[in-house]
Amino acid sequence: FFIRPLWHSIRAVWVDATGATVELAGAEAMERLQLQFTASDGLRSPTDLSLSLELKSGGSVSIFLDVLKNFINFREFSYACEKGFDVGG
């Protein structure tokens, strides 16, 4: 199966050493995380994701992203792959 990220659902929460919290969602969260990605072509290529952020000592950041699970089409495999013939002994 493949996991497809739902980018509109991204949410990030920053907590500094004093306990102060900042929560951002959507495009604002992506900008602050300096998030860059190359989306899948929808067939077999993976989604490439990178991010960059400045985080002071004692701080933390949590990132939340909903995903959609898609199963691989049966016709994309050779005959009898469900029996393990495509896997080495």
C-alpha cells in the first residue's frame, strides 16, 4: 500500500523552554517549517519531503499530518505474486 499525505491538514505546534505555545496550520505551518516537497506522480514515485527549522534549547516542535492509505492495484504485479513467487528464498 501507499500512504498519501493530505497537505491541507498539516499542523505544527512549537513549545519553547518557558512552556509558551505557538500553533500554526496549513500554509502558515508549511512556511514556518520551510517545508518543501515533490509530490508523487500518482503511480510509483514517492513523495520527497524536507523541512528546516530553528529550535532553541529546551524547545520542541510537533508536526501532525493526516494521510490517506491507498492499496496497490493487483494488476501491477506479475502472475501469482500473492503466493510469494516474486520473493527470493
